[in-house]
Amino acid sequence: MMKVTSNFWFHEFAPHGAGRSWLPQNKIMQLMIKQLAENLQIIRSYFSKSRFQVSSGVRTLVDYARLKDSGYNPSKTSDHYCGQAIPLEANSKKFERFGAFYNFAVGAADIVPVGVSAADVFDLAVDFNLRNEVNFGQIIYEKNPANNSEWIHFSNNPTSFFQLKVCEIFQRRKYLKSVDGGKTYSVAG
Ligand SMILES: [Zn+2]
């Protein structure tokens, strides 16, 4: 087990089913997790009595297949792929923009705060990001009314890894909220 920051361990960002001895599989993945954890730590330190549980970190192609087989419609351009290239279908819209592989997954983690509401963490994180105290590319508040669960999706800022002109091609809305389990999103922040 290896720490990334004072409150985060590498294995917390591991793909589904990996054990506590998991470490990033390559330098790029390590760099992306480190940057994500360092920014998360700033938010986490503000809520000193809380705990931030990582409910989803690095996603792999195996995870993609598992989700697809389970009837979900996982995105091939999710930041959760954390530096791993994902093959795109020929003739698809994404193929037209990115080519045969999506190479721009900059790293993301879903956080379930314990001891503080996810909405409060979201508001503070957006505020800190706007003031450049942290550097996230995207912050999304998600609530699933079916089981009353809520979490926050955090991703790295693509400009930390790619030129601005490249980032413009896959730019995303920075601050979003969904309270219907991801069916619809509203712009926040
Ligand atoms: Zn996520």
C-alpha cells in the first residue's frame, strides 16, 4: 500500500476488483492519479471531520465490457480511463473527431463524502476551482433518487496534459448537476 497524499492511497483509485496492493500501471496513470489526489486533498482538508470515499477511480476496457454486458451504455471517452487509449468505432462521430483511439482520458474519480453532504462538497469545490485554489477540469454533482445515493465526479484539467488547441476539440462543461440519476444535467457554477 502506498499513499498519494495524507488522506488518499493509490489503491483507492484502483480499477474494479483490484486489491489493496494495486499501484498505477504506468507513469502516465501515476501522474494523473497524483494530480487528482492532490487537488482532492485540498478539498478534503477543508472538511477535516469528513472522509472521502472513492467509489469509482480508474476504469479499464474490461470494465467497459462488463458495464456493456450488464445493459449499461458506458462512454468510451470517460476521463475514468485515466490515460488509457480506447478504440473507437469506424464511421462514428467520435472517430471523426479523435481517430481510431480516444487518447484524452485525463483521469477522474467519483467521491462519496462521509460526514458532510455531497452538495456542500460540490459547492465548495466549484468555488475553489473558480478561485484557482484547485485545478479540476470538470466537477459534476450526481444524485440517484432510486437509492438516494449521491456523489461527485472530479476530473483533472486537460490543459495540464495537452495543448490548449487540442483541449478545445474535446472540451466539456466544467460544472454540472444531475438529480435524476444522470438522465439530465443542468449547468452549475
Ligand atoms: Zn465519474
